[in-house]
Amino acid sequence: VEDLKRVQQEAIQLEQEMLTSSHSSSSSTEPVTDDFVQAIIEQYDVNDKGYITVEDLKRVQQEAIQLEQEMLTSSHSSSSSTEPVTDDFVQAIIEQYDVNDKGYITVEDLKRV
């Protein structure tokens, strides 16, 4: 269980870093390294396809939501109103990074971020 939580937290952190690096208004952003890109691919691509699909994104997003709900429940929070992951949401992420309209995200796509 602890390993699953650690992996989910790493996935959330990687996604946040990926999103903030692509939307940063700073001109002094660090280049995306091959190791960083490979870590993202490995985090999402559990079947070793070499790319990230809509299903991969949905799975990780759903795991993050479940982890958040578990953390809220364990901290005795009375409100737990997280939205389910939608196909439109993950499709928008795919479209944002999939530069060749393949329907999935490759290492090369992420290197262009």
C-alpha cells in the first residue's frame, strides 16, 4: 500500500512538473532532460508500449483522485468532492502533447515540451 501511494504521489508530481514546465511564462526554464521524459513515460506506460495513451492518463488520474480521497478521509475531512476523470479531460492532455496527431504521447513529444 505504501509503495502504491508513493508511486501515485510521484505520478502527481511528475504531471504537475510537466504541466508547469509547458505553461511557464519564465524565459529561464530548464530544458527537459531525457531522464525526466523517460520517468514520465515509465510512470504512465505500465504496459511498456513506449508511449502514453488516453487509458494510461485516465488510470493515473483516477489513482490520484483515489489517493486524494483516501488522504482527505484519513485526515477526517468532512467534504470529499472530487470530480471523476473524463474522457474529454485526458483527450485534451493527449492533444496538447501529441504533436503528430497519433492519439498518444511519445518520448519525442515530451522532449518538445
